[in-house]
Amino acid sequence: MNNLVEMLSYPRRAFSPMEELFIHNYIDSISGMMKDSFGNRMIQIGNDVDWCFTSHTDTVHRNSTKKQFVHLDAGYAYKLDGDVLGGDDTTGVWLMLNLIHDNFPGLYIFHRDEEAGGQGSRFIASKSPEVTEGITKLISFDRKGYGDVITHQRGIRCCSYDFAQELARQLGGEYYPSQRGVFSDSANYDYFIPECSNLSIGYFNAHSSKEIQDLIFAEDLFRKLKRVAWDRLPVMRDVNEFDNNYRKPVSRKSKKTKKTKKTKKAKLTKKFGDVTWSYYPNYGWFPEEQEQQKEEKKKEPQSKKQSDVYQQEGFWNIQDFDDLQDSFFDLNRKKGKKKGKDDYDPYDDDYWWW
């Protein structure tokens, strides 16, 4: 097996000499490895595979002229020189190299220039999509943390919930479908490959001097990837249907069914009194201004601003509709923060953030 710590010692800005040396030492040395005109590397192991694994060879190092010293402590790799570590995406490359070493079936693509917007994957998707002919599942190993199976990237669904849920189940541990994806190479294929996702591989604080990599987690993930029945994962998403719906059928924190709109409205009415509430899809419940309040505001001098929202005789008395909305926004944000930064999903209606 390749030594992940040794691989992390290569700082690799896109198309720098250090990146070329890294590719020469670790990737081009594999028998049967192919190269396209952009510089992407690819190899297929086995016949009739419909799944693909991807990573990228470049990093965001400021200095790519010489090898870097990597510190180790309690199973974590990190640096102290003020530059990034490069776990994004050296760990993804390491996982793929070791799967190839063990002759694990699949199509493997090592992309170039991902950090500049996925240029390598964009080249394949637009210029040579035949490379992925027959592929229905594409996984990038390029996600922070311990438990994300990404279902949305760039605000658009990239894989079905059923696919992500089954993959998470087979991986075990903390893995769970997540809608919080930003971008990885897999996003450039989602318009013609049904199931495209990105997996957490155990690095944190990417693109910063505080980046760390959990080496023990990476080794454990490698073993789990070999146990997944990739050929039996469900393929459900229709690439011809645009879907930017962030709703999940169950909460990330529990298996309990979400509260109904009726229940939420009843609780809001009990808390704020006789106020008309309207539900806006993807945003949540908001108070509506009453006709009587509108008339009262017209009679008030323009210079006078009433900004207090207070409780009187057991009911909420709305003096200024705009300030009530502001207060309601603050309430929702505080509610989200109490649940913990990592658990706070602004698109999850359980938190009715905005």
C-alpha cells in the first residue's frame, strides 16, 4: 500500500513541476494507465462495471517548489508552516491507488485542475463523454468530515436519496445522506450520469493552514469501500428532471417523521397569539400583516417608528410588522445555533431558518 504521509509531502498547484512529479511517481507507474489531451489519467479494472471512482491530483498550496514536512500526532497528519496540508485531495488519490493495487473493479479517473472549477472533469464531460460510457454511478473521494454522502451540489440534486441512503448503510459508521455539497468533479457529470456523489474522506479545514487528515479513518474507509456491493446500488435519479428540492424525508438527527405544517402553525399561534401565519415553500412560516394594522400604520406620523413587540394580557401585540419579522428571523437563527453548528441545516424545514 502507498504511504499516505509520504504522498502528503508533495505540494501540488495545478500543472506545477511537483504535481507532474507526483503523477509520474504514483499514477503513471501503473501498467495500463491512460492519459487524455488535458492530462487526466484513467484506468478500468474489470468488465461490465457501471461505477466510477474519481479524485483530483492538484492542491491549493501557495508554495509548490519543494516537498513539505508533515507532522503526525495520534493518528492525525498536519503542518505547522502556515500552508495547507493537501488532504484535499491527496487522500482521495491514495484511496483510489490502493483500490487499483488490490485489483478492485471499477473505472478510475484522476482529474487535473479541480481546484480551478473542475477543469479536468469538465473537459471529459464536454469533449470525451464516451470515457464514462455505461457508467451509472460516479463517486468522488473529495469531501471533508466523517459522514457525508452528498446528494446535492451547486444547489442541484446530483444523486437520489435512495442511492445515498443505501451507500451510507453499507459504509456504516456516521455516513448519512447530506444535502450540503458545494462542488466536486462529480458535479460536472450529473447531467448525463444518474447517480453522482461525493464521500467524506476524513480531512478537515481544507484550503487553510489548519487542515488536518485523520489517517486511521482513511484506512478504515479503504476497507469499507471494498465491502460495498457497487453493482447492486439502486439507480433512481432521472437525469432529464431538474430537481433543486432540498427537502429530506427524515431529519438528519433522528428517524422521526417531520412535524406537519398544521402542528407547526398551532405552536406558532400559541406562542405569538392571534396572528395570521402563511407558509412559503422552502422558507417556512411567516406572519402576515393584518388589515387593521395596515390602517393604523397609515394614520401614524412618518417620523414615528414603533419597534417594540411585547406581550399584553396573554396576547402578542404587533406594533410593527417589519420588526416582528426581524425578531422572528433572530429566533430561528438562535434555534439553529442551539442545535450545534455542524447540525444546522438552513435548508431543513425542521429549523425554519428563513
